[in-house]
Amino acid sequence: MHEIGVGAGLLASNDAVARENRQAVNSHGIYVLNLMSAPGAGKTSLLERTADAMGQRYRMAVIEGDVQTREDADRIARHGIPVVQINTGGACHLDARQVRDHLGDFDLGELDLLIIENVGNLVCPAEFDLGEHDKVMLLSVTEGHDKPQKYPVMFHAARALLLNKIDLLPHVDFDVELAERSSRALNLDLDILRISVRTGDGLQSWYQWLEQRIERTQRIHAR
Amino acid sequence: MHEIGVGAGLLASNDAVARENRQAVNSHGIYVLNLMSAPGAGKTSLLERTADAMGQRYRMAVIEGDVQTREDADRIARHGIPVVQINTGGACHLDARQVRDHLGDFDLGELDLLIIENVGNLVCPAEFDLGEHDKVMLLSVTEGHDKPQKYPVMFHAARALLLNKIDLLPHVDFDVELAERSSRALNLDLDILRISVRTGDGLQSWYQWLEQRIERTQRIHAR
């Protein structure tokens, strides 16, 4: 049973490494985001669009987490930004140690924004602090509006929720208001953005959200 | 890291209980299926349709696995078949012990078919034998055709793959042939059915598949 694997001792040891990671990125004023969702909700596609839109104004890098394959890293690399692939080899989430072991692969003095794409999974990733500033989650409208109730830990932990694939709303039975209401019931301060990575709808709001978080990080950890 | 939780000892102990479960259902000639997918791929909706279509001809029951809530069990119960909800309380998959502890909730002498709906997750559930005869997985076409490569353990373990939400194919970028080819590359004997739980498309083939498996189980474990 995996709950044995996430006992208090293990989480405490992970959290200690996460704190070190956070200190390391703070000392360089880098904003770090942990991107989480179910498989196929559109994380990598969102990062491809984000790299194109933000990659000129901010020095951006990506850590790709997957059980196996480096397909996602290859997709990101085509957009001209530094990317590192972490394969968990069976584990269902990234942990702080894996991130620490790869932070040195980047020139941290040359970064403004680091996005970590977690393993596609609505359960385990939410429990592991990687040293990020914010957790952001994607929920595709094809997954159903019952997901906040069923996976409350992740919805509670997220700073922002991106409701993706809104271009498919006419073709699925997804109650946007209900999903937003039950997400906010778990997380009063949750920012919710409706987007379609495919059509580009709503992505300007996402870029603005990201820009505010980057600028805020740079002000606080003034270089 | 959760891989600590799925070490050889833990899996061996799980497998021993799974064997007991299998003996128990075999002695009653019950066919048991472990249904797995990412969150929101349509497992519960498929079971609702299956209960309506098969519930008269076969004595069917369902075990619902979720991190929390008994929403899915309530949905199934409305279709007039026995259902038990297991909440894993944080764990990202069911294990054989949880199934064993609830097998007694049913009158096993009065069942032909037991379907266990696992926690929505493409990683962990594939590693844990529950005592089922077959694993069946749902992949929604909205999740992308790269999923077989990225989650090979589950595709390898499945007896059948149901490609769901094919009514959305005109609206998404999903290469059905590619998905089927890469699934079969992992699993030569995989049965693949294209379905839409929403429109009912392809469900007759699913009911026939299920019927053959039930009949086969009854012949082998003749009562």
C-alpha cells in the first residue's frame, strides 16, 4: 500500500530537501511553479504555448517529470528553452530530491522562471513539496465536474486552477459553475482561469497571471 | 518516494492475499474484473450502462474504489445492483487486502460478475493484483495518443483496452491507429474496443466481450 510510503518521516525528509531547493532558487530570484494534473489534461501543450509566449521576455526553463520516456522533454526543447527530463522509473510523482539532483543542470543565475511538470496523477503529486512557490493544476473539462470532491488534496493545495479544453464544452456534460464552486469550497483563494490550449482561448490571462507571480518573486527576492 | 512503498515484500504480501481472493471467487464461479483508467475517463459511467444492459441476465455487483467520497457508489446503486464503496483515504490505488475485507459484504453464492472500479490513476493500480481475472483499462481519446508509451505497465497488464469518448474524435487531435499500434506493441494479445459511453457507440461489443469472459469463467469453475 502506497500510504506506507508517504508516512510522516518520509514527508518530513522530503520537506527538508524542498526547503533547500526553495532557498537555492530564492537566492537567484527564480519563480518556480509545480504543474499538476491527471494524464492527458494538457500540461505539456500548455508549456509549449507558454514557452512561445513568455520565452522571449523571461528566461524560462522546464523540468519534465514522467514515469518513463523523454517525449515531453523533446517537445519542450523544440521551443528553444532549457529542459531536463526526470524519469521516476515507476513512481507516481516527483519528489524534492529528484528536483535537487537536477537543479544544477541549469545555470540558475540565468533564469527567471522554472516550471516543473509533475507526473500525470491527481493523487500523489499533491503531497510532495518540491520547493516550488506555487502549485498550479490543470483540469480538463472532459474529466468531469466531480473531480474537486474526489481529489480534494490537490485542489486545496493549488494556487491556481486552469480549466482546460473549454472548446469541448459544447460536446461534454461539464457544469463549469459547479466545478468552480466546489473548487472554491476547498480553497477560498484559488484563482480559476478558463482556457483552451488548443484554440488559445484564455491564454492571455494565464500569461498575465504568470507574469505577476514572476515579478512578485523578483521584488521579494531582489537581486 | 512511493516506490519504497511498492517494494518486493509488500507486493508479495499483496499477491498472497490476491490469490486468496481469486480462490474465493473461483469457488463460486464469479468472473472478476479490475477496471482502471486516469481520472475522468468514464469508468463509473461505463458501469452504469453495463448494469442496465447486463444486470438482468447476470447477477452483477460492483466495488467502487476512490480516495474519498461515496459519490460513485451512489451512482451505481441507483441502477439496482449491489455496490460497496472503499475509500483509500489518500492511497492512489486499491490493494488485495481492501478487496478481501469487503468480499464478505456480498452474498458470493448469488453473483456471476464482480467489477472492481479502481482509483483513477494510470500508474499505481497496475502494480497491485486484487484477485481479479482480468484487468481492463479505459483510455479516453481526449487524453492523447501518447499514453501507451508513457504508462506502459498498465497497457501491458490489461486484457482489454476500451478507447472511450470516440464521439469527441472530430474535436481532438487523437490518432486512433497510432494509439492502437503502440498499445499492441506493449501487449500483443490486447483486445481493443472503440466505444462512446455517452452515445452508446460500440457498447454492444463490450457487452459481448464481457459475456464471453463470464461464460468462460463459469465453464472453467463449473458450479
